[in-house]
Amino acid sequence: MAITCLWCLVVRCPALNVSHGNVSTTATVYGSRVTIHCHVGYRIDSVVQQTVSCNQTGHWVPSDVICKRIVSTCILLFIVAENIL
């Protein structure tokens, strides 16, 4: 005997806002997969994935996606040299 669901709850994650980045879609329902693209000069930490998913409890996984400013080695060396001279 098959059971039919007459009332279902739609699970949604909160809107995803990423500082210094954009998301590929505004979908927020359970199972949605969103790709995060950082602005020029920013990148996602190497241990954090660029794709996040809305899970069954209404949370984005992974939840700690952050676009961080890229610090160029050349600029950093220039700043250090400038302060030394």
C-alpha cells in the first residue's frame, strides 16, 4: 500500500549573501546547489569548497564560505622594503 503525502513542508535555506562575491543562483530550497564566484582580487580559502548545498534542516553546507582578499607577494615585499628603507 502506497502512502500519499497530502501536506508537505518545503524546506528552505536563508538567502545566501557572500561579501566580495556572487552566487550562481537565488534558489534556496532543499537540494539546491549554489556556486560561489569571488570578485577580482578575492578568492575562496583552499579548504573551503566553491559549491554549497541547502540541506534537509535548512542550512547551507559548508556554511563558512568566505571570499578573502588576495595579498600579492610582490606587493607585500614592496611594503616590507618600503618600511625598512
